[in-house]
Amino acid sequence: MRVLGIETSCDDTGAAIYDTDRGLLVHRLASQISLHRVYGGVVPELAARDHIRTLLPLVDSLLAEVPAGDPPVDAVAWTAGPGLAGALLVGASVGCSLAEGWGVPGVGVHHMEGHLLAPMLEPEPPELPFVALLVSGGHTLLVDVAAIGDYRVLGQSLDDAAGEAFDKTAKLLGLGYPGGPAIARAALEGDPGRFRFSRPMVNRPGLDFSFSGLKTQVRTAAESLALDDKEIADVARGFEEAVVDTLCIKCIRALKETGRRRIVIAGGVGANRRLRAALRERAGEIGADVYYPRPEFCTDNGAMIAYAGSVRLAMGAGSMTPGFDVRARWSITEI
Ligand code: KG4
Ligand code: ZN
């Protein structure tokens, strides 16, 4: 079965075709970063309008790369939430219309389930069960994955998501948007010992996170500095170390509490090299294995939606006459 996947939940227009026998056939991404950069963050209405301009040509270019068929694919999957409502509506209405027009089933996919299953596209995918750390611009979640669709939230951020903390801190330091890659780049030159920011909530039991206080600590530190390139690098390094350390502490705690032997990192912040290296090392110390998608499939993409769609269709989801409801807010436990 060939599944076309469409992702438009935020500021990336993604599309891909996943073949259940042959794997990922083709994927494309059109980033809107340059469009939103001048505003220092995503402008929802501009995001939706750009998806409208970009999506159909992107799908056309994908179809041109695979052998022609009638219908061109056997099913269509799109991100139905959570995300920006206007942006979601574009992908959902296009996906739904294509499914109807081609006479194939269509299925709305949960964006975070897409992230969670993205490591399955790698050559050595994790076996179930596992613990997943989902860290994106909108979410910070630790999830116990007993089976596909059997998700238990172990912990989550009580305020800012990890990616949001990266983005806000980068803005504060004048590093621009998106903040995660900008902080990671600046931190390469930074002194890890100069700023020791706190590791929020690690001294309390439980697996929840809180990142807004960390951002305030950075603001306070930045106020008393001249913020030349060296100081920005040092602050960025201190901030990155604090977030990475906090995430690792909670991941190891989640592995110990659940008794799982595998952990998956996914979502945009999962592209962070220091996080990948640190978690691999610390999980190794307790005999657990770490899995993550290739960096381009950590951030938003169509491939993870095509794959998650194929999994959901195999489980009986999807419809020949799908509606295109979208849900801006949608818990992963409610799928
Ligand atoms: O999953 P994603 O592409 O979109 C959402 O669903 O939110 O995640 C985007 C987030 C942004 O906050 C971005 O700053 C962060 O992921 N990010 C990173 C890195 N690359 C992207 N954060 C830290 N280090 C990175 N290398
Ligand atoms: Zn995402």
C-alpha cells in the first residue's frame, strides 16, 4: 500500500509517500523559516496562506518521482492536530479532497504520534515497548508506549515546551528564529563552566518539567552582561547544558520507574546533538538503548505522517468519505 502523507501543522509544508512493502519512497519539505524570521516567530495566518501556495505543487512534484498509478496512491494521511488551526485546515482539506477524488481511504493523524513513530523509518527501528521523550516547539512529553495506540503520559511540561524555551531564550540573546539550532550553534563556542543555570524540578519526585523559570534566569543573567559574542556563547552553552541535563535526568528516571529498556527521542529538540550524545551515554550506563530519527525527521516532516497513517490504516482507521475536522489541542492519550 502506498500512502501519501501531508504535514501542515505549523511552519513546514511536508509531503511524502510511504510504501508498506518498500519503505519510504520519497519525501519533500518546504520550510517557511524565511517567511516568519522577520517576526521572530511563527505568524499563524501567514503560515496557513503559505501552505495553500506550497502544498499542491509539492504533492505534484512527489507524484512525478514515483511510478504512475491509477489511483496514484492507495491512501492519503494528513495531520489532523494538534497544531495551528488554520494551518491544519489546509493540509486536512487538501488531503481529504485528494482521497475523495482518487477514491481511496483518507485518515487524519495525530502530529505527536507521527513524531513518536518517526524512528520506525530508520534502518534499526526500536522494538515495542519503549519510553518516548517527545520534545518539540509545542510539547514536552514523556510517554510510556506499551503498544501502538497504548500511550500513558508519564510527565509533561507544566509551562513552556522545551523547544519554546530554546526559541524564547534565543530571542532574548538576539540569536533569531528558530532558536534551537541558533542556540546549539552559539553554544559550540561557549564555556560550559561560566553559567550554571538550575535544573528545574529535578529534586522533586515525578516526571513533569518546567522551563519558564530557566528562561527568566537567562534574562536576569543577560541583563548584567554586555552580551558580546563570547558572552552570548557562554550563556547559550549554560542554557543548553541545563535543558539537556534536565531532560536526561527525567528520561533516566522514567526508564527506571517503568522498567523499560529502550527510549526514543523525537520532535524538533530531538535534533539537538548534545541531547542525543548525553542521553546515549547516560542510558548506556543503566543498560538501556536510545533511538532517534535522523535529524531531518526530528523536526516536522511528511514522512512521519505517511508512516503513522499507514500504521493507523492497518489498524482499521480511515474512511472512504473522511471529514476534515482538525483539533488544535488534542492529547496523545485521546487518539
Ligand atoms: O517538532 P518541530 O519541528 O515543530 C513542532 O511540532 O513544534 O519542533 C520545532 C522546535 C523549535 O522550538 C526549534 O527551536 C526546536 O524544535 N529545535 C531545536 C533544534 N532544532 C530544532 N532545539 C534544540 N536544538 C536543535 N538542534
Ligand atoms: Zn512537530
